Amino acid sequence: MVGELCVDLIIETGDEIRFGQHEHIVPRTTLTMGSSSAITACGAAALGIDTRLISVRGDDTFGRFLDEELRRRAVDTARVRVDDALPTGASTHLTRPSGDRAILTSMGSIGTVRAADVTDADLATAVHLHVGSYFLQHALHGDAPALFRAARAAGLTTSLDGNFDPTEQWDSGILSLLPHVDVFFGNEEELTGITKAEGIDAAVEQLLAIMPRDAVVVAKLGADGAYAGRLSDKRVERVRAAVPPLDGALVDTVGAGDTLAAGFLAARLRHGDLDEAIAFAVACGTASTRGSGGVGAQPDHETATALAARTAVTR
């Protein structure tokens, strides 16, 4: 995994926030692991996948907290660079009971990981390269295509999660990177923003047309689950998975899409077919909504497998 590191401060709120020095009493505030890349790394490690994170953090309280949490969750942090000139990134999530949220992010070390941080030795000892939060990886953008080409030349499969673009330009060279990406993750806003297409299905078709043969686009559909699209006989085949029934109330949706991505990649790395992978992915993402923050309820392999067996898959 290559990408950003930041802490998440999760604040559960009501439906309205008032300014003017109005004090709100909230149900809960949680300090936890943040960042799409790190949450995906933790999700993969929880599922039994050997996972190394290549990233950057500050030499501060938040950075040390993240290092301890990653290690505790069996993520290899040997290749996390410490930059004592920068504070560790931080995101404050204001969450509503509906699952909606606003995210306030101070960048700090976010976006400072470079392609040069990924060595030939890293590629030689890996089987897959994943980059999360592409639009935040400012120092990576220029060299990302070369990094992905090198990974594929070394025999690795590759994946990319764009996540939200704070500039809402939906560019940063992503279209020149996608020809080297085997699996691309995105929700409707992200996929249509990148392609300028009218609707998620049209966006998936456009993306698959420029991606490698046998590539997959995983469209995250929130409460409607997800679907995996790939080209078959020059037509897009879509395999859909619905959100499975699960005990317990929804706590928040922070990191659910990142845990979904971890589930999909874990299933594919274990040579699961597309039906198995999308069911497993949605099971993982759904399970994660039953705990606070992105890593609070990430399932292990046994839990995810049992839940995937209850996940309806259609074509």
C-alpha cells in the first residue's frame, strides 16, 4: 500500500451544527486511524494479507499514535518515512445519525509520499501495489505512471482508489495512469467526475475502455452495495452485491469504502472469482459500519467469509 497517513477524529453530532459559540453536547468523540490508504492496509491485514504501508508521517503525537496502531494491527511500517518538518495529517469527521458526514482535513504530511519512496526491493518482495486517495497524493502524481509500469513489469497487479478530489477538478493526471491499473475503485461522484459521464454505468464503460485487458472497476454504491464491472466480449459485464443483513445498528460509514476495497483485493489475491470478490468486499464494508471510525469494526477473514455467504450477488 502506498499513500497518506492521518488521524481521524470522529465526532458524532445531531442533524445541525450551530456556530456563534454555541456549545454542543455530542454522544461520542473517537480518535482513530485515518486515511484511505492506511484504513485499506489495516483492512487487508485484518483479513490475513501480509501488508506493508509506504507513507510519510510527522514526528509528533499523532504520528506516533498511528505507528503504534498500524503495528498493533499487523501492518508493516518499516517503510513509513518520518519527516520532522511536518505535522502528521488530521481529519475531523462530523457525522450525522444518517451516516452522512462532513470532513475537515489539515494536510500536514498528507500528499508527501513520492514514487521514489517505493524501492526496487519493495516491488521485488510484493505481489500487489495499491495506491489510495490518489487526488491527495500531490508528490506522487508526476511519477505515478512510471511507478505503476514498474510494478506491472515486476509481475505485480495494481489497484487505485481515487477518493474525493477537494479541488473538484477530477484530473491530476489520473487518466494517464489508468492504462496501468488493474482494479479501480470509486463511487458515483468520483467516477462521473473523472469521466464527465452522465451516470455511473456510462462512467464505468469509459474507464474500462482505457484500462488494461481484464481490468475491473469497482463501483461503490453506499447503502446499495457495490458492483464490479469488466469487459466481456466488448460489452460491460456487471456483477452486483447487495448489502447483507447484519445485526446491530449502523454507527458510522467512515472508511467503509476503504474496507470494501481491502476485502475485494484480499479475495482477488486469494484467487477468488469476481462473484466471490464483490460479495466479500461488500461484506467487509458493511461490517465496518458497525463500529466507530474506519478500523473500529473491520472483520477478520472468518467473519467476512460468513457474512459474504449471506450477501446476494446478481448479474
